[in-house]
Amino acid sequence: MKTKFILSIGFGALWLAVSVWLSLPWIQQVAYFLPAAYVWAVVIGIAFLPGFLMSGMFFSNLMHFGVKKYPTVCEDTTVVLCAHNEEKEIAHTIQAIFCQEYAGEICILVVDNASTDGTKRVIQKMMERAPANRPIRYLYCDEKGKAHALNAGLAQVRTRYFITVDADTCLEDHAVQRIMDHIAATGSGCVAGNLFVQNPKASLAARMQNYDYLLSIAAVKRYQGSYNSTLVAQGAFSAYQTEAVRKAGGWRPVMGEDIVLTYNLLQTGLASTYEPAAVGYTKVPETLGDLYQQRLRWAMGMLEGLQEVHPWQQKGFAKYFTSVNMSIIYLDLAFLFGFLPGVILALFGYYYLAGLLTVLTLAIGIVFFLSVYIYQKRLGIPFKNSFIGFVCFLLFFQAVQSTASVHGYLSHMFERKGQW
Amino acid sequence: MRINNRMFVCLTALAVGITAFGLLRGLDRRARRAAIPAQDLSCGPVIALTFDDGPNARHTPQLLDVLYETQTPATFFVVGDQIDGQERLLREIADSGHEIGSHTNTHVKLTQITEGQARVEMEAVASKIRQTLDGYEPRFVRPPYGEYPQWMEEAPDLELALWTMDSGDWLHPNADLIVERVLSLAKDGDVVVLHDDNPATVEAVARIIPALKEKGFRFATLRQMEQAGYTVTR
């Protein structure tokens, strides 16, 4: 693991060195027309640093191209499913758990978090239909907030491991088997599942997110997971060691409760890994507004995690990955105040910051994404494609992501309370 | 979208726009420079600084800054291949009041090609100049390496403009050597050949101009020099 890590960093450093060497004359030229400090800040933020990170990730993922298969287990497990006004989705989610090809018992612990719609009625109907090895336990948590609901569920878990699934996330038939095999074999503190988009054709926003989950998020988790440092075991679908979560104090009542928990687990020295073959289809925001709000929350969550456990307090490779996480703030700012103005300059015929090299970078990005796509395709788990979604993802998604993220960072810094 | 979020998006868009506007204003500052006026050539020795092989993305802008700060008109013999992608720079040269001449399209040795090929070369660069500068017709032609076939000297439609002093910057790209050579040889009516693809030349020109001014020299484009009664063509 250490060798591969060093090799991937080395590759990234080599890429960086070549990039700097090739671009120095161009930077010197541009710095003549634009403020030099600004040019350097932008080029570092939109080219050098992302290039280093992405190339290291790409090389590492190439070295870890195979999907590990773990010995099959069938020990009993629990799925903690928190729901707040999910009458429309929860039945499908529970049905998907019923259909899991898993020999052991899956206790479905549904935590109704003060729903005011027909969620309880739907759960009760599903309880009547539950097979013997998929019993449903209903729990009511009147204290609003996902963390409270999760902690209420955690208090009732009786199995060695448990899985969290969002009420709008349908698991693929082998998801529980795969994630249980993984966590039982590796002893990880938590294992993040692989999320695909459940509603990829619902809107343009959903089509773009389809590729964000399929390509970007999956690639990052795979990279981090290869070194036992998946920074976010997402609440939508992850498996946990019950005792480890209890020792870590469960979930904090913050915006990014799953991020903070993962950071806490990492701090104890436990591995946080990723199982690409354990797939959950999650419902993504269908409007730009909802997407923006989600990414704002995620950005706040990232800072909450970093504040809860500083990078230097982490152990092993997690130290590196959480430090890199901090640099994302700089990358977002460079994108907004460097790349976007550069695009505007290009519209006026000034190709100093965005020009032919941007097109080349896009091409390199496509090659990178292609490798991730092939990996996902090889899993044999279906997902939908959308050409327009991919193009819009390439061209516009980062603008939404970076704007929402910077909003999230500022909200956190000025201690503004986030909203779901 | 929630109102708070909408406001932040608008603020961010505004901030991005302001950043872009600020950058454009900075870039436009160069384009808004007034053209360098012609100097009074009637009293004192006159010298023409000419620059071959540009426009160069890196060094020509620096040179233009030096010429602007010292209010020195000059002549640029540009290569067609160099114009590609540097149209804005060519416009800046022209807008600054400098003269533009032809130095062929590919910097080819004119003695090694046929007349037909040579005419294609010169028409190609002239066409690029016309297209970029809204019909500007380059009057003077400077053959690369100073070598030209006999037919060019006799062609009535070509005005060959060579030089009387070689700065040597192409051979010894060293600012001290360039400055020493030019200052020691400069005389009234000289046409100095330099190259604006060379950082040493930029540094040297920044020193040459004030030094020659102190000696009483006036600077001119080739056309201005010719109008003042000097011979600039073969």
C-alpha cells in the first residue's frame, strides 16, 4: 500500500514538474499583461494543483483496477433507515432490502424522524409484508435532525455491523452481501458503498449529477479507499462497525454528520474503505436549487469534519487526504475568480487564462473519466447514460459545485446555520 | 432556489464579472494608449530602429512598453507565421504608431526559391497584415538574412529596405554587447536592425534610446525617415 501510494504521489509530482516546465514561458508572457501574482495564483489553482491531484488519483486508480472479492459472509446485520416525510420513497427502499440476495438476517430498523405525512402508515404496511429474515422494527424519534434519528437507531442495533441507507436510496440486489463481505474481511471502521443515481433522467440537473456520482465521486472514493482513507462514508449507503461508532460517540448534530463521523473513525486509527461493487441507487436533487443546497451542505460538512479532527490529528494516509481536502477551498476560489473570468476574457479575444490549453485539459479530463467509466461498467451493474448530461457535466457542473461550496465555506466560517 | 442562495449566486456572478472587467480594463489600457507622435527630424541626427522576426508573444509587448515609455517610433518587419495567434499584438504595434513591413511569411531565404514562390510568400504576409489591420498595406519589404535575388532589386513594385547597422543581437544576444555596438557605431541616417524575439534586445533598447537621445538623436520610422529626405530603400 505504501509503495503504491508513493508511486501515485510520484506520478503526480512528475506531472506537476512537466506542467510547470511546459507552462513557464506562457505564464511569464501572460504575467506581462495581467497581474503576476494573480496569474500565478490562478494557474496554481486551475492547473498545477488539480493536475497533481488528478494525475496521482488517475495513476493510483490504474494500479487498483481490479475489484477485490472477499469471502462470503452471512452473519446477521442491521439496516438503519432514517426517514422524515418519505411516504413516496420508503416503500421502494424497503422493498429493495427485502430483495437482497443475502443469506443472513437483515433487521430493518426504520427510524421515523417526526414525519407528518403517511410515512408511518407505509412502514406499517411494509412490516406486514416483511419476510421472516427481513424483519422491520419501527422506531419513532421526535427530536428533529438526521443525527438524532441515526443515534436513536444506533442505540437499538444489536449486530456487530450495521448499514445506513437513506430512505430514498434503493440497494442493488447484491449490495448488502458485497458490503458485508468487505467489512467483515477487512475489519474497517466503515465502508462506503458505491452510489449510482436513481433518477438520472428526471432533469438536466439530475443528468449532470449522474456523471458526478459515476465518475468524480466514485474515482475519489476509490482513490482514498485504496489507502483506507475514504473521507466520507456517506450516510446514504455505508456499513459500520457498531462498537466503533459507539466509541466515536455516534453522529454529531451538524450539517455533515456522516463526514464528521468518518473523520472521527479515521482518527481512532480504523480504516475507512470503499466497496465499488456494493451499489445503491440514490435519488438526487432534481432542481438546480436543491442541488445547490445539497452541495452547500456538503461543503459545510467538509469544514465541520476538518474542524472536528484537524488533518494533523489524523493517522496514516488520512493525514494526507484530509490535508488535500483543505486545498479544495483554494481550488474552488481559483475556479470562480480565475477560470471563469478567464472564460469571459476569452470571449473578448484574450486567450490568456482560457484558450487552447483549456480544450486540451478538457480532452485529458475526458480520458481520465473514460477510465473511470470503464471501471464502473465492468462492475456489471446497470446505470443510464445521457450525452447531454455528460456534456453539461463537463461544461457547467463545476460552476454550480464551486459556487455552492464557497457559499458553504463562508456559511460555516460565519457560523451561519445551514438548512436542509 | 432559496432567496439566500439566489442572492449568493448573484453576488458571486457579480464578483466574477467585476474581476473579469478589472482584467479587461487592464488589458485594454494597452490598446487605449495614444499613438506615438512623429518626432521633429529637422534638427539633429536621425536614426531608425527596426525590429525583425516578430511579433513575438513574449518580447514584443515588453519592447512596445519601452518604446511607448520613451515615445520612440519604430518599424517592425513581421513574419506571417508569427502573426498567427498574435493578431492582437500586431494591432497594438500599428495602433502605437509604429510602421509595419513585410519579412515574408515563413522567413524563407528568398535566394533559394523561385520568383513565383517568393511572391506567394510576400503576398501571404501582406494579406495577413491587411486582414488584421483593416487594409493596412505594408510598404517596405525586408528579405530574411538580408539576402535577395537580383529580380527583387529590379522589381518596380517592391521596396526593399535593408539596414546600415547590424546590432548583432541575433549573433550575440547580450544586452551589453548590443548597447556598446549600437552606441559606438550610430550615425545620422542609420537604419539599425534588431530582433524582437530576444530578451537581451529589449533590455538593450531600453538603454540605447535614452543614450542616443542624449547625443541628440531623433527616432523615426522608415517612412518618416524617407519623408525627411533620407534614403531607406535599395
